[in-house]
Amino acid sequence: QYLSLTDMHIAGVECVRDSEGGLWVYDINCNTNYNEAAEAIAGVVPGARRVATYLSIELEKDKSA
């Protein structure tokens, strides 16, 4: 919700979950180096690829306007 309220579209949010299931955010990065090895182990789409896809979509929107 914080990212939407601040109009932040691209960010890395670092968090931990406590023993009671609570989620604690301890860092928000809007300019970060992605760790492709960690992303591969986690089985997620690499962050750099997600950013490129997002920016491509935004570029197409601008071209259409």
C-alpha cells in the first residue's frame, strides 16, 4: 500500500516474518542491483526482466497517447 500511496512503481521491498506471522518491512529500494542467482533459487522472474517488461508497457502507452 505504501508503494501505491507514494506513486512508486518499481521497488524492492525487504521484509521478514516473525514467529507470529507478522510481516516487518525493514528496507525499500528504488535503485537496486538484482541478484539473479538468488532469484533463480527462489524460482521467480528476474527483477531486471520485470523492470524491462514494465518499462516496455509504459513506453507503448506513451506512444499511444
